[in-house]
Amino acid sequence: MEKMQFKAESQRLLDLMINSIYTHKEIFLREIISNASDAIDKLAYTALTDDKVGLSRSDFAITITRNKDARTLTVSDNGIGMSREEMEENLGTICKSGSLGFKQAMAAKEEGKEDADIDIIGQFGVGFYSAFMVASSVTVISRKYGSDTAWKWVSDGADGYTMEESTRDVPGTDVIMTLKPDTEDDKYSEYLEEYELRSLVKKYSDYIRYPIRMEVEKSRKKEDSPEDKPEYESYTEMETLNSMVPIWQRAKKDVTDEEYENFYRDKFFDYNKPLRIIHSSAEGAVSFKALLFIPGKAPFDFYSKDYKRGLQLYSSGVMIMENCEDLLPEHFRFVRGVVDSQDLSLNISREMLQHNKQLTLIARNIERKIKSELKSMLDNEREKYEEFWAVFGRQLKYGTVSDYGAHKESCQDLLLFYSHKQGKLISLAEYVDAMAEGQEKIYFAPGENREHLAKLPQVELLSKKGYDVLLFTEDVDEFVPQTLMTYKEKSFCNITTDDLGIQSEEEKKEAEEKAEEMKGFLTFVKESLGDKVKEVRLSQNLGSYPADMVPEAGMSFEMEKYMKRANPEFAFPVGRILELNPDHEAVQALKAAMTEDPGKAKDYAELLYCQAQLMAQLPLDDPFAYSELVCRLMK
């Protein structure tokens, strides 16, 4: 028996194939099964014009056989098979792809015609060699369709290969892998276990279009066994492991809600019904089919760094990536689903993409589709959308502000905030549509809870004018208007830091005159409080309240709290500004005490300062001193 050598720098190149191309050893089964599927596709194509084939599509199958004693795993097909020359060419020449050659030949032959029934997966000619990741030797027995002779190819992946004549009853190919001995790190014998093989087929090859069969062990009651003391016996039965036809390849009208829900549960291990199902396809520069789900509940680790976003990516029914992040933008990371496309340019391992041009086109299409479905839910199924918002609304807010607002256009129309005026969640579009006559700004107030925010003096003042205020109670809320800046040409206004813009020129003039008149009073209060405040000033926005604490321009108190929680080392306090209502009797009492009893006036200033802190939900500098102050003033 003649010993022959691999072509094309055999040993070094083969070592690269085995050890460097693939990330996970388990991928070998996907590659061998995909090759078998390609071989069947070729014979199925031949059968279209050759009656001698004698096989219909239902006759084709891929069979997995395991022998624990011999430590062999065999994948067999009844496809086109290979001649001696083809085995030398395809197995003995690394990176020579018979599937690619067939695909190119068919493309030339069928130019201008569409043939959706033939789909050749392989294109690089390296998938076969992945077997050496788990096998100490590989034997291939193949008989070409139209030939009576079979050939055996044997290699240990290290020192070339041997070939000799063999026998096989029917055309097709057997790939026999003798598994490596187990080591402390690698348990190769796992690939002989029924559960592991079933799992790998389900994971990677579930949608290969031909049945993947394997003898499985089952149990049944013995025929003569008594009912009260039943006895059982074991038996084996050939079982199909794969689904074959992906649910996303079927027309939407032919798929029931129950089938969608079962698929979602089995695929993503979520026993809650999905809130929305998106079944779509696209034709054009890149053709693909997608089946997407908006979950009803968030995974427990959704907001943790351990959560893996992305969609399952398939190429012609073969899973390429379990979590393809590039298909799903961060703001829609809650979506689960699958995408299948024949137009992807895969790298040599089929574990990632060579470049992302096609992927980018698919991702854009998917993003638009998800946004459209969510907007439709918001407009037409409000109750269901608010259910979604309760679970994933925060993620859309994060998506709005992330990447310096790069995705704000995709998110802004989907945002909801609580309306003080309407007493419910509303969108920004609904806020603008309901704006009172003369209102030019979108008003919002950040704080810890709606009950407190509703009592702010600014809210009281704006409400009297018929203006609505959005109540922000989540950390991320305040970042949203900073990112959006405007919505439908309306600017945002933080009522705790910004000018409300509601004073007339006459009112502004009156306020300036009042401030000038009470300049000495304001100086007294500032000197009484010292460095506790950056400034003391009058305000016409306090309504029935005597005083209020507002931050210096640039950062709100809520933002200060957030920064302190996020990074205490780099947090810095925001300057406090005490605002006083010149028309309130408490402020008048303070002014009067300036001349009558300066000591008491200082106590009054301290009291108003503490009250303003409490109204702003800021901690008191010294609660004990405040208690003593109140008691002293009550004497």
C-alpha cells in the first residue's frame, strides 16, 4: 500500500487547521455534518435530471453511529460520494473545496435562473480537518455515484495519508473518527454520549434540511409484564435528532402562536410568553430571514455586565454565532431571536464574519423593524407597551444617551415619562401635542419620587399657568434631555436649575428693582450662612413657599447624588444657592428682625436654609443643631 503525502505544506498547514482556526472543539460535528449535507445536495441536484439516481428527497439522510468500545464516531450520508481522484483532491489537498467548485459550476450553468432548492454550505475546504481536533485518526470510506468501487482514506493528521480500495453497498460517504484518549482537561469520550451528540446537533445543525439520525436507547414495558408489578426492558431505535425546517423559513400565516411560543421557550429557555413576535424577511443587496422576540420578563442578569446580547446567526440553516452582537444595537439588547442569511461572507472557520458590510445592512434593517414594531405597539396597544416599558424602559433611556446620543433618533419617539398634569405615562410627542398656548419649553423635574416632585414650588407655579411638568425619578432620566437637547423644536427646561422663561419683561424689571432694594438684606443672609451657600437671591418662582435651594448652573442635585454613587472619589459638591420669596411672611419676618434682633434674624436665616435643604431632599448639615435651633425659636 503506497504512502502519499499531503500537498501544500502539509504538516504546518494541517497543524494550523487543527489548532488555530476553530475556537471550540465541539464545532467538528457541525463541520462534518455540513459536509454530509453538501454531498446530499449534490446528488439531489443530480436527481433532478438523472432518473437513475432512484432517490427522492425523503430518501436522503445523515446517520450518526457511535461505538464506545472502539471509541469511534461515524457520520454517514447517502450523497454523491467521492472517487479516488476526488478524495485525493478534496481530502489530500488542504483548502481544496469540492463544494465551492460545485457551487461555482452550478452558478455558471444556472446563470440568470433561481434555484432555491440547492444550497451548498462549504466553501473553504477546511471543515473536514476539524475532525482532528478530537480524533487521533480519521477514516473516510466513500463510493462515488455511478461507480461500483469504493475507496478508503486514512490519516492520523500527522504524517500524510493512505488510500486503498474498499467496499460500500451504496453511493455516499462514511467519516469514521477514532477519538483521542481522555485527558485531565479534555474528555473526548463525551462525544460518544447520546446526550452530548443530541445537544450538539440541536445547537449547530438543527436546521440541516435532511434528517440527522442516530440509534438511541429507550425503555418500554415488557409485553408479559403484570400491571401491578411492571417490568421494563431497554431497546434501541433510530431517531431523527434535528428539526430540519426552521420555523422562520415558513410563511407567517402557516405558523401558529403556539408554535412560535414553543420555539421561543425551547430556544431561549424562557417559560414566559414573549410580549411581541417579529417574523420578517428582506430581499435585496443582502437577503435574510429573521424571527425576533420581545420578552415579557427581563432575565435576572439583564442589567449586569455578564449579560450577553445578540441574535443567533445562521447561514443556510447552520448556526454560525450564538450571540452576534453586531446584529443588535445596545438600546435593543433585550430582543432575542435568530437571523438566517445565505449572503454572509464567513471566515475560514465559519465562526465569524470576514467583514461586516452585509452584517451592517442586516443590522440596520433589523433596528428599523424593531423600532417600527415598538412604535406600533405604543400607538395601538398602549397597555401592552406600558407593560413592556415597565420591564425595558430604562434600557431605551440608556440607549438614548449612550455613545454620545448616536442612537437618539431610534429611541426618542419610544420614551415615556410621568406627566404631573395628566397623572400617567406619556410620550414626548404626546407632551408636545398637549402643550398649553404660549408654552415654549418641555419642563421636567428630577427627584427621588413623584410625590415630592409634585410639591415643588416651581411645579405649583407652572401648573397655575396650565403647563405640564414631566417628573423624572430614575438616575438616567436627567441625561436624556441633555442628550436630546430639543424635541420637535422644543427645548428642555429643568425647573430646578434653568430659567423657566415665563416672566414678562415688566416682571423681570420689577424683580431687578426688588433685588436692588433688598441688596442689604440679601448680603446679611449670605454673611449669616457663610460658606454654606454660594449665593442668596430673590425668586418670583416660589409661589406659596418662603425659600428653596437650587444648584449652581451645570449640575442638578440629583445629578450630584448620582455622581457620588457612581464614583465617590471623583464626586464634587454642587454649589448651593438659597432662593427667597420676598413676598412671603416668613421672609418679611426675617427682614424685620435684622434691625430689631440681629441674633434672631441669623437664626431665622439658618431655619430657612435648613427648610430649603429639606425641600430639595438634601441631608441637613447637622440634624442636632437644627433640632436645637427649632427649640430655641419656640421659647
